[in-house]
Amino acid sequence: MTHLESSPRNNGFTLIETLIYVAIASAMLSFALATTYQLINASDRGENQKEVVENQKLLEQKIYWALQNVSTINSPAVGATTTSLSVDKIGFANNPVVIYTDNEVVKLKQGSGAALPITNDAYTAVRNLTFHQFDFSGHPAIKANATIFNAFASTSLSSDAIIFIK
């Protein structure tokens, strides 16, 4: 007769060990996915913020260009605030130059030509664009104010520029 020995077999994991390892692996995977999501989201937010800043710079440059060599400020009147800027430039064939918003896009119109967008309507929107003319020591000045935002990243930028006209 053979003698049967009763010895424990260590051929695998117990149910409790398996559940613990699965829980640890799940926690590590969840942490890795959350970290990856945060990195991708931060990268996208940075790109959207960059787009807002670039649109702000372009808008300010176009307003500055419109206010160079001005012969007449048609709108706004001194002491008034309006949602559009209209000027006549010295020696410029396409007067008046008009800057205004249309459906949250800033547009530039020269004379009787078609209005062209200044800001990128696919990524940014401009709200509350206003122009205020005031007198600064006998010289006209324009204060431009706008809120530029990107809905994808909930990013906004308030822009204030004061341009003195010579």
C-alpha cells in the first residue's frame, strides 16, 4: 500500500490573493489613465490659451494700424463709447476704416469693400468690444476694450488698449 501524504499544494494564488492583485493593478491603471488625461487636457488648454493671446495681439495691431495717420474719427464721438470704430486715414483710398464685431467675430471693413474677419472665429470669440474716445491734453485718444475667450478651454482674456492719436 502506498502512503498518501497530505501536503499543501502551492500551485497558484488563493482567491483573496487574486482579488488583492486585481485591486492593486486596477488602482495603478486608474492613476495612469487619470494622469494621462490631465497631461492631454493641459496641453490642449495651453494651445487654446495661445490662440486667445494671438488673437488679442492681432486685434490690437489692427486697431493700432487703423489709428495711424488719422484725419477724422467718425465714431465714437469725444466722450462717447460705441461698439465700432470708424476713422478716415490721411491719403488712404479706402476710407472709412471700420472695426466692429459681428457674431462674436471682429471684422475690418475698408471703404465699400467686404468686411474681413480679424479674429479666428473657429477657436475664439470676442464679446463686449467697445471703443471710447477721450481728449488727452488736447490730443484725441481711443480706449479699446474687449473680452476674448475660447469656449473649448474656458479661457478668457480681457484686453484694454489706449492709443494716442497724433
